[in-house]
Amino acid sequence: MKPARPAPKKAIWIALGAAALTGAIGGGVHMWRSNANSSGAEIFNPDQLAGQERRDLLAAQKQSAEAIARSKSLEEEAAKAQDQAEKLKIQAMAVAARIQSAEADIQAAQIKLTDINRNLTVQQDKLARQQKPLMELTALLQQLSRRPPVTVLAQPGSLDELVHARAVIEAITPVVEEKSVSMRRELAALRGILQQQNTEIVALETAQTKRTEQRAVLTKLEQQGRSRARQLASTARMEADRALGLGERARDISALMSALEDDSKTRQALAELAGPPPRPAHVDAPVTATPPPPSGRAPAKGAYRLPVVGRVLTGFGEVDDSGVRSRGIKMMAGQGAQLVAPADGRVSYAGEYRGYGKIVILDHGDGWISMVAGMIALSVAVGDTLDAGAPLGRAGAQGDSILVELRRGGKPVDIMALIS
């Protein structure tokens, strides 16, 4: 009995190539099927994001919607304002809200692009692994197809090789066809990812353009507002000099806030003094003193807002990397992000302070005082009276943090408890 003849070499090559092709294409077909259908849909699914990225995306989308709503409300209010100075102030607040909306849109687009680019890399690597065995098998099949039938009959063993190769090809053809369908699905998924990438790039560029345009509008409004306030320059300069002197004498930012709080108490006490008695209509008429205005109350829930679009890095009472317990919150702001007043108040301090960058301290009355630190440019000066949402200044470079503190009677207060 003759020993079994080994399989012809070319048949083995084809079988190995087919097996490699089957294994390469068989895995991971469904990875992106939920994100892109056969037509390459552009819909981005937030559920595919990791926990923190998903929370950041939803927060940015919420911040954008809220800022747009504030802007529209303020624009309606500005249209009804009769006083030109009041109109300018409200218009500046509306533009600041639109800038913050654009910044939130930029953050959302950046989060989406990060995830899309990550998935694009995975999909491209997967297709590259699938293409290699397919190209090798195709090369072997082309090599066989170029051999004329006469040479097959003339060479010893060639007929056996051809028979074996034909049997292998007939066996693997259905598998190759099935895996080709899978590869077409993967290519469709890749096209879907590329379409998503292009959509988010356009959204990012649009938001950046809107932010630039609105910043130019805000700069113009601020210049108009400053020109209208020149008659108050001397009084404001005296108060700014006093605040600067307090800043130089204070040993730290906590002492500075306490000193400014004492100043606020003095101003409020003077304001609450009874006014001069009115001149009686008759000599015998009784004289009555003017009653003081009612004292302020704690801000209602929702009366306080975060001054910048971004993620909270350190919450109230948390211990930071240096082991210090936070008296406020620390936020991550985008490059040049717009900051606004967190609540109505009067500017008690505005300027540089010992490693905190430019800071603004707002006196809200009745012992409530806020501090916003970490800015690179300011839009306000000492003595300015601000409404909630009025422009404060701008953040510095990407990654710089903004510190926000709120106090009542010298004691830190949890800001998040007052935010709706």
C-alpha cells in the first residue's frame, strides 16, 4: 500500500491564507454596528462614552442650553430698557451668556471628537489586520490564475496540485463571501465614524467662530460702558486705592476677604442709619425718624450660579493634593473662558493677588461675600455694581483652574447648595 501523499504546497498556502482570513475577519464585527448603520449614520450616541466623559458631555450640553435661555431673556429685557446705560449693561450680560454657550458647545464637541478619534484608530487598526491575510490570499489566487493549462499538464505533480487547490478554493469560497460581507459592514462603520468626525469638526469650528464674534461685541459694549462711567472715575479710583492697600496689608486671601467684609459692614451700617427728620409742616407737628431699610436674607436656591463653564475639580470641603480642605470649589476652565458674576453684588476688590492671578471679590450685602480667582483679564473695577451674569473677566491658558468661594459672616458656605 502506497503511503499517503502530502498535500500539494500551493494548496496548503491557499488553505493557510483562507484560515488567516477567516480568523481575522471573524472577530469584533459588532464593535461599531451600534454607532453607524449600513448607510453611515452621523448620529452620535452619548451612551458609548465612559462615565466621566459622559457626565462632562451632558453637563456641557445643559450649560449651553441654560446660557442660550439666559441670553434670549436678557435680549428681550434689553429691548425694553429705556435708560441707555442700563441697556448697555443688560446687552453685555446677554453677550456674555452667548459666549458661555459657545464655550459649552466647544467643550461638548471636543469630548465627542476625542471619543470619535479613539474609535477611528481602533477601526483602522482592525481593518488593517483584516486586509493583510486577504491580500496574501488574493496574491496566491492570482498566481494560480496566471498559469496556462498546458504547463499544468506538462509538469509532474501539477495536476494533483491543481485538483487540491480547486477543492480548497471551492471549500473556502462561501466563507470568503461571508467574511466579505462582514468587511463591507466594517467599512460602512468606518465611513460612519469619518462622517461623525467631520460633523463634530464643523460644530467645533462653528462654536469657535461664534465665540470670537461675541467676544468682539462684548469688548465694544464694555468700551461704551466705560466711556459712560468716566464721571465716576475719581470716586472709583479712591475706593480702588483703598482696596489695594487692604490687599497689601492682608497676610493671605482669607484675611483680605475678612477685611473687605468689615468694610462692607461699615458701609451697610452707615446706609441703615436713620435719615434726617423731615421738616415739619407745622412747628407743633411731631418729629419721626426715617426707619432703616429691612436687612437682607440668604440668597434663594437658584440665585447663585457658577461663574464659568467647566467641570468642578474640587468640591466644597474636599481635601486637595496638598492636604488642605477646600473652602470653596475649584473648576477647570477652557482657554480664555468667559467668567460672569455668580450673583448680584458690588465689586469690593479687583486686581492681582499673590499667586491667585487676577481676583474679584463681590459684596452681596448682609454679610454675604464671594471671591472668584484665577483670571488673566478683568472687565470690572472696584465700586462697580453688578447683576448676576454680568461679565467679570476671562480665564488664562487651557487647564488653568478657577477658584470660587462664598462666605457669610466670615464662614465658608457650600456654593452647590445654592445652585439650582
